Amino acid sequence: MNARVAAVETLERRIGHSFADRALLERALTHASVGDGAVKVRHNERLEFLGDRVLGLLASERLLALYPEAKEGELSPRLANLVNGKACARVGRRLELGAALRMSGSATKMGVRDNDGALGDAVEALMAAIYIDGGLETARSFFLEAWSEEFARLEEPRAKDAKTRLQEWAMGRRLPVPAYVVVEQTGPDHAPRFIVEVSVKGYETERGEGGSRREAEKAAAMIMLLKQEGQQ
């Protein structure tokens, strides 16, 4: 038994569901990089689309049960914290999902197997596969167990990210909100690199780089913040 087969079997035990449709599970675990060669394969992007909706439904349902008096404005940020890419990636790491992923050798060498984007997308695809193969109750059971730590994090005080801090810094000086522009995008679809430029009226622009547009925006915001703090 090779390492990946063993990892898939371990993953099924963690999920608590044995797949009747093995091809469906394989598709959920197949990264888009596998289709880079001449022979095209069915990867997990379409399942990711469905899984995102199933995850949103289950998270919303649970939030309504946990916070029966909360208004929509209180529930929406909690929902965002449960279903965003970072949360899904953390779930993927707790499941040790990376070892079960099927991807190209080049993507593995580039570290994509432990990339937040790849893990988060695979978790959403896996959610869809569980829903299709086992039904909504099976998906709900998996969700409640796999996301238990994410629910525990909901009430923890959260540090503001660089973009939020930069926006507050600008507003405190009665300036327009910072503007972000992608100035360069390189790399294949499964491992892109973005360079983003941030500008605040009256100040020099700064650039940041990251594996997603959001990461690059936060990097640019942090660079501008550090520069302004250093000049104070």
C-alpha cells in the first residue's frame, strides 16, 4: 500500500464515512495541476463550487441554532469566519488532507500540497462529495465534528489584519480609503503569484506580493503601515 492510498483510508476514517462512489472521492481529492499534462482528468473545481454552498448552508444553520437572538448583522461576520479559505485550510490540516491529495509532481515540489488555497478548495470539494455520496445528514455530521474548533474560535478576540488597520489609519487622517490594484500576475493557475500596489492619497504607493490577490493586498498594506510607523 503506497503512502497516498493509506492517507486516503485514514481520511475516510476521520470523516466517518466510507464512500460508495470511490471515483467521486478521488475527484474531490484531485488538484487541478493533475490536468496540466496531455491527458485531461476530472479535478475538484466543480465539486468545490457545490461544496461552498453546502458548507454555507450547514454553517448558517448551526449559527442560527447557537445564536437564536442574533441579528443578521451579527451572524454574517461569524459565517464569514467559518467558511473563509483560512478556516477551510485549518480544517484540511487537522484532517491531514494534504497527504491524500492527488496532484502533479511539480505542484508538490512547489509546496502546493500545504498551500491554504489548495487545502481550502479540497475541503470544499470533499464536503460536496460527502453530501452527494452520503446525503445531507452525513455532511452535517462531518461538518459539526470537523468545524468544532472553528466554532470555538468565534468568540476569541481577533487581531485586525493589515488592510483593516491601514483603512483605520487613513480614516483617522480624514483620507479616502486605500485603493488596491493588481499590477502583475504570474505563475500557473494552481500556483499564481500576485503583485498588488496600494495607494493612499498624499502618500507614496507601496507594493506587496502573495499567492492570492488578498494575500498580496495585505502584504502591501503591511509594508505601508510599517513605513508610516517608522516615520512617526
